[in-house]
Amino acid sequence: MLLHMSERLMLLSILPKEGNFLTLKIVRKLREDLSLSEAEHKEYDFKLLDDGRVTWSKEADAQPKEITIGEKATDIIVESLTALDKSNKLTDAHFTLYEKFLNIE
């Protein structure tokens, strides 16, 4: 799946921190795949600000990256997005992810 940098970072923030062993193993692999490589970090000038926010150059979102996301990992993401939706905690930042993973057009 092609994901922009902002979508990758948003996905990292909604992945569960707890679960059974299988879920945690899948989430660990997914976190590695979604995370920034050293080359991306340098190329897109990522910076962690004092208030905890992250900034990067505009080019990072202009070049989506192909991330392989398996069936179980997709289920975990859909479950997280659905839980946010049910609790009315979706934000505009979740919008494109929700459309992609829940096939909403």
C-alpha cells in the first residue's frame, strides 16, 4: 500500500501497545516497516521539537512509500480506526487512512 509520511506516522501512533503475543509480534514488524529509515531521516530533515511534535520537509509527503501490510496487520489497523470512530476520536489526520483501510470513497 502506498502511504505518505504523515500517514505512516499517524499509523504508528494508533497501533495497539498491548495485546496477545501474536498481535504484538505483528505490530512490532509493522512498526519497523512504517518507521523512518536513516536515509529518509536525513533526506527529509526530520526534527523532534521541544513540545514533542515532529517536523519534516515537504518532499517527504510528496513521495509515498510502498509498505507491505498483511491481512492480520490490516485487521489490527481497521480495529484501531474503528475504535477511534466509535468513540468519536477520529481527527482530520486519520481521514485518508480511514478511507484506505475501510474502503470508504
